[in-house]
Amino acid sequence: MADPVVAIIGAGPAGVRAAAALVAAGVRPVVIDEAMRAGGQIYRRQPDGFTRSYTDLYGSEADRAKAVHDCFDALHGHVDYRPQTLAWNISDRRIFTAGPDGQQVLPFDALLLCTGATDRLMPVSGWHWAGCYSLGGAQIALKAQACAIGRRTVFMGSGPLLYLVAAQYAKAGAEVAAVLDTSSMSASVAALPRLLAQPATLRVGVGLLRDLRRAGVPIHRGITPVEIHGDADRGVSGVTVRTSRGDALTIDCDAAAMGHHLRPETQLAELAGCDFAFDAMVRQWLPVRDADGRSSQPGVYLAGDGARILGAVAAEAAGELAALTILADRGYRVSDTARQDARQAVARARRFAEGLARAYPWPHEQTSALGDATILCRCEAITVGDLRRTIAETGAEEANRAKAFSRIGMGRCQGRYCGLAAAELIAGAVGTPVEAVGRLRAAAPVKPIAIGSAGRCDR
Amino acid sequence: MTAPASSDVIIVGGGIMGSSAAFFLRRRGLSVTLLESDLIGRQASGTNFGNVRRQGRPLYQLALANRAIAIWREAEALLDCDVEYRQFGHMRVCYRTRPELAATMEQYAADARQSDLDLEMLSGNMLRTRFPFLGEEVLAASYSPLCGHANPRLVSPAFARAAQRLGAMVHERCAVTETAKMGDDFVVAAADGRQFRAPVLLITAGAWGDRFAAAFGEPLPLTSRAPNMCVTEPLPYALRPSVGVVTPDTEESVYIRQVERGNLVMGGSFYNPSYPDRYRVDVRPENSLSLWRQIQRLIPAVGRVSVIRTWSGIEGYLPDSAPVMGPSMTTSGLYYAFGFAGAGFQLGPGVGDTMAELIATGRTDIDLAPYRADRFSAG
């Protein structure tokens, strides 16, 4: 019998550990990744010729980053590694990719999706000015290119990335004008019992806070974003928020990084036909999977933050667990102990993630307070008022219907960055629970793809 | 149980045919109930290319197409909604590999003039100067300046809302499970238990139309197809007419237009498998790739542009690619307008107007003979 074709999409912590587990069992997986080098976003490697140390690049996570990189480097020759390759569609148990060798089609027996996450963003008036980045984008600029997004940056939003990126900027010598957190101190205290599920991660968080205070960075909690000031010529010039006491606070800056924790990149799971369910804790639709990483589609498995935001540590465990599940499902003998350990690590991370969701809640209620002139969909320049008017005039109460009538989520990002806020806004305007609004349907290609990538007709 | 809701006409199917028929029936004073199993204009009417094209249709269809285009030109005022109809022209081209099609287009242009469709034949330097973006393979073009394109996502819902403002009852997510004629009235039952009653029943259910006709003893050989569509990132607005390739070969039959927002919308090449029972289409990636290869023959520069979304929709086809349109041959008071073979968008408002006229007055100037429901019956 021929070896099964096992494909992994994404070479972050989940994909790398999965590939290692498969190789250990004698399987040669195909690893498809958009990046030039493996590591994912969190352990993204610097380009060739850059010489910063692991500690400079990854701080407290340097050892983990190095372990993941070394693990993947050791697989060289044992995996069919396809970097700089976009898996843009999945159809009929085939992956369609565009990469350095053009268009390719890969039929698979088993597919593990480790597609990672991007920032969850809450619009604010002025977030379209140049110099406004997501937290993840701000971090990538620093990690991959050794650049800051501005000379004087405000970090605004909530979630662990808020403090991590701000601390990384401070450490790199960039001026951090302020950290403005929408979540309250009392929410963090209430979440403590769950956060203790991963004490080491909690300690890292406390350490970041300490570093920021030592660097003299003002930290405000319980704020409400009001406006990012700026203009078309010079970009961002300042940020105004309302403090927890209700005062207006304006901070001058030339860049702003914002985000509210992360959201999974689930389009490929949807194109692969996986069922989704609404998760009330994070107010997102997530692909359904069992404790071992099986999706609802036979032969399609899910691991890492692309399925549910559990963090990089859990992603490593979930990647290994999903790989062992693939092997077990295909009749290979696998270690029960290894599977049990991985399951427990994922379960601990899940409890921790519940803590994070409580400590740094998604401030969905803010969408109702957004002014009509605020741009909601930056790709298509659709304002909050445009969407509200569309709902009032057409009765569109469902996400895809609102998209069809207003163009919200119809641009380059296909709603990946505005879709969650748009759904909250519709729910608020119509007076229905956000799950009744549904979610934007995923359509190929999952990212923009050049028509010429298909080649030309030979005639 | 409540008594069935009564009206003069029940329309089953809320695409462009049904919603425009509802609008024009209200304008003629008839009471209307429009039933849509999903959402108005969500299937073929909302997912098609958006061509408002007359040329290339059978000559006998041009009277209907002309009736439609008069409505398109008034649509914004009529519906109190900009449905993005832009009369920037429509062009058909043929390739050097099929020179015989240039003569066919020329003959068509001569014939169509008698049906008030003026077409300009272009080739050589004239064609290159006016449309410099066309590929080298393009040999000749037939240009219709008084056609254009519109936004399919907006049109049917705009008709339905306008009909509603005039008093039509519009029920979305109302799947019809049973239709029967009882005495002088049709009784229509929906999946949620609601009942509707009317002396006239109009079936405008697109690719799902045959199942309603079959219930009245008129089986029709309707099949479904799902065209291959995609849209690019926005570019500066430059391509005003809608452009399509004339060819007998499905693979190379592609078409493209640019919306004012700047995105290029394109479609064609091989069809996708469709599953009307599940309201589902598989957009096959290999078909997307085929479209992307073919469209570069038409306009080579688009190779550098990125596609941001692909989609499809379900269209109903009869063997002669003409619709069923007009009265039932078995049941009085029953009317059909479906199976427009992927070419119904432009006709839509004209079909709605014609069906309203036929139902309200018992007659119409539009020749409905080519569309008879019994044309596929033996003998």
C-alpha cells in the first residue's frame, strides 16, 4: 500500500510539532506555508542577514522559539516542505496552491489545518489613518524587519498581545507613549483562578507589566477609545480615550497599534466543508472539532490558533495530538501516553483561554457607540452609518445579506478584519443576539491571488 | 388554524422575474403575494454577471429585451434605488482562430437593426484604437453602445421592496411545499404551515421551476448549471463596456466588466456542479483557473490583477436555452416564467412587466410562442 498523503497547512508551532510527530512515525508529510521560513507568526524568523539574538527577538519565549525552529530544521529531507506557498482553495479532497512553482494541485488522504490567527479588531474613529496598525502587524514589523511602526506609539485594545508588543517596543528602544487597555483591573482579578491553569504564562504576563512600569510607560485600564486623530497627509497624530473615571485623555503620537486578542483564520476549514458552531465565550464561530483534533469532515484535522485561540504552547501540543490522531485513524500504532499528555496540555490551555476571555473581554458593546462617520470596512471604505442605513432601508439582518447590500467585507480582506465588528453592529442595530446574524461565508481564494498565476493558454 | 391569506396573484420564487412581476402587478392594481424559499434575489438573480445585454439573443427575443431595457433606463426612478445600471455599452468579440464568427456577427448586426438594436462592427485599427486593452487574438467586435451592466445583488431586492411599498405581501424564507387548484383558486402551502390562496399562480422559481410545473402535469426537461464567477481587487476605472467572447466552445467563453467602484467582475469557462435540492454549488478551483487563463486571452493585462473572491449560482436550463414563459397548457390561471438559461438578468424587468400585462389583461404584444410549456412534449 502506498504511503498516505498527509498534508499540513501552516508551519507555526502546531504545524511544526505535527510534522515532527508524523516523521517520527515514518510518514513524510507535505508542509505548505505562506512564509519564507517556518515558525509561524509568533516565532517568525528574521530574514537572512539579520543577526539579532533569540533573546532579542523572542524575549521570554526565546527557548520555545529556538526549540520549534530546531525541531523543524531537523526534519529537513523528511518533509515535502513548500514555503512561500498559498493554499488558496480546498475542493474534493484536493489542495490548490500557488507558490514559486506556480499553481499546483495536491490530492490528500489526511489534511491538518494549522492556519493560525490574526488580530481581532474593534473599529474606532480614525483607525484608517496611515500609522494605525494591528498589534500583530506592529509586532511583525519589529520581529521580522527590526522596524517600529512609528517614533512614538500608542498601544490600545486588550489582551495579552497588547502588553507583549508594547513591552517589546519599549525594550527595543522605541518610545511607547501609553498602553490603553479597555479591560478593567477587576476583570483580571476575577479571571485569576482560570489563569492559574498556566502559571508560567501568567508569570510572563506579570513580568511584561513590570517591565513596562519600570520603563515609565503610562498604563490606563478600563478606557473607552474615542478617536485616533490624524489626516491624510501626515497620518496618525494622537489618540483620545475616555478614562475609567470618565475624563477625556489625549495622547500625542505618530502611530497606534490596536487589537483585542486574536481570531482564528478559519476560511480553509470552511472551504474544506467543516461544520462550525457559535462559541458564546469568545463570540465567534469556530470550526467544530473533537478533543483529539478531528473536524466534522472525515480526514480533515484542526490544530492551533487557527481552530481556537489557545496560544502557542497549546498549539505545539495540539499539533502533536492531531498528528497522532491522524496516525491512529490510519491504523498506525501510537503511544497512548503521548496522546494523553497532549490532551491534558490542551485542556489546561483551554482553561487558561477562558481566563483570558474574562480578563480581556471583547468590548462588543462599543459598536453601538460608534459614530456614523467611522469607517467600519477599511478595504471598501464603508462607514458605520452606511451599514446602519442599509439595515434600516433593506431589513438586512444577516451578515451575508448586509454584505451583499452594503459591500461590507467585500474587499481585499474579505471581512477577516471587519467581519466580527460588523456582526456586532448588525446585532446591536437589529436587536438580535450576534449568533443570529451569522457569519460571512468564506469564498476562495483565501487571500488575493494574481490571475496570471494560472498561467496563459498556449496557442 | 387561520384561514389562508388571499390575494389576486401568488408568485412562487423571488428572483428578478418574480419580484419585478410583483412590482408591475401592483402597478396594475392587482393584490400580490410573493413567496421566496430563501431570500429575495439570492440565487441566480443575485449571483449572475450583471450583463444588461441584448445582442447575441435570438432575434425573436429582441422585442422582449427592448421592453426590458426601457425599464432598466428608468429603474432608478422607478425603484427609488440606484441599482447601478450603467449604459456604457456591451461588446462581443471573436478570435482570429474563428474568423467565420466575424461574418456571423455581421449578419446578426444587419438582422438586429430591424429590431431596434444598433450594433457597430469594429476590427483592425479602429478596434485597437478604441479598445487598446484587447488581446492580439481578438479579430473583430460587435459593439452595442446602448446596453450596459448593473449590480445583480441590488436589483431583485429593490424590485421586491418597491412592490412592498405598493402593497405587495413579500414572504422570505417561505418554502412552498404544496400547490393545488381547488375550485377557482390555487391553494399554496408553505413548510411552516402557512397557507395562501389566489385565483392566479405565477411560477418564477428559476432552476426549481420544473417541480411546480410537474405538479400540474407539465413535466419539463429542466436542468441546472452554475457559472464560474470571480471579482478582482479595485483598479482605477477604465473599462466601461461589458465585454464577452463569442465562441461555440464553453471553455473559451468568458466575459468581463468593471464596476464603477473599480473591481473587475468576470465569469465563464466551464460550469460548476450544482445541487439545487441543497441550494449548493461547488465552485471548482480548476474552473477558476480555466477562467483566469482564458480571460488573459481577451485582456492580457489582467494577469497582473488579483482575484479576491469567487462564487457561483444556480441557473435553470431547458434544452433549447429558451425559457418557459406564458400560460400553463394544462391549468387555467397558472403561469410560468423560468428557465432563462443564464440569460435572464437583462430580460427580467421586461418579463415581470409582460407577465403582469398578460395576467391583468389576458394579452400581450410579446410573442410567447417560442416559450410555450408544451414545446418539449411528444407529438
